[in-house]
Amino acid sequence: QESRGLGDVYKRQLLYVSVNTRPDIAYAVSYLGRAMSRPSPALQEAALHVIHYLHRHRDLGLRFVRDGGRLYGMSDSDWAVKHSTSGHVFMYCQAAISWASRKQKSVALSSCEAEIVAASDAGKEAVYLQNLLCELGLGAMGPIPVSVDNTVARNLAYNPEHHERTKHIDRRHFYIRELVEEGRITVPFVCSADNLADFFTKPLAPAPFTALRNRIMGYAH
């Protein structure tokens, strides 16, 4: 009974909300989803904690401001011994319009590889959003910035040469390099403290969590 109830809460409520309107619970819900095949009382308590958070902050929502419609994104990863976590967010009119927090399918052998995987996923979303905005008549805005906070990963997006320490990285993860060469995106460097995608890769203390949440959801302007 409890296991089935937890599955319903996750699939019908938390997952829908985290994907569509509340980026502030995306990381928590993503982590809960990794253990749905083996539900437990501890997992149910964690899910209820997220629901209580939503209830306490039920007045929060995405707040957009007309500012000329500049689209930009950021990506990040939390390198783990096994499967790392990828995160990205795209901002438009000073609030998030797309975000993701998900476990990487392959095992990254370095932080650089984890960052490349995350950036490539973000690049796919950048192309989709660029095409969508053009279809809506909002015009082509040129290459979309997809910022990263890893210097080596950023350099690999521009450098066509394979280095000794990165030649093991799967070719499919260098999709971001192809997008750079085609002029679809750019890959600026952003310091970790200003990388909004960090919000989607790891648990944060209350102060940085609130600060990033306000910026992502449009409450910082």
C-alpha cells in the first residue's frame, strides 16, 4: 500500500510539478526517481518532505519580465564515482523556461568528461529552444550562450584536437563541439558561484539554495 502510494505521489504530482512549473524541486525529485524501483519508508518520508516544502512555498511561481527576450543557458555536473548528475537551465525574460536534473547514463572517468556530457545535453535543448522561438516569430537571436564552469570542458568545445587525457570520451558527447562549429551556440566560462545550473546537480545549504532559487524563478530582479 505504502509503496504504491509513494509511486502515485511521485509520478502524478512531484514529477509533473518539477518538470513544468517548479525548478526548485527538480533535483530532489530526480534523486527520488532513482530509487522508485525499491521504495522504502525513508524514501516515502523524503517525498513527503518535498510535498511539505511545496505547501510552505505554494505562492512561489515563475515570474517573467519583458526585457528584450535574451535566451541563455548554463550547464553543470556533479562528478561522482559512479553515475554523475547533469543539470542545465535556460533563462528567458529573467526566469527559467527549461531545466533538467538527471543521472548520467555512462560512468564519467573525470570531472571534465562529466561536464562534457552535461554540456552536450544542454546543447540539444538549446537547439530545440532556438527553433521553437523562431517558430513563434520571436526571431533568430544568433548563437545561444551555454555557459560552463569547467575550463577544460570549455576549451574542448572549441578545440578539435583529442588530448591524451580526454581521448577516451565517447564521440557522441562531443555533439557540443559540432554545435559550436555550426554557430548554433557559444560556450562562455562562468565561475561556479554564478552558475545557475549548479542548483540542479547537488543538495545546497539553505542560503545558497534560496539565492539561486530566486534568480532562477525570477524573484531576483
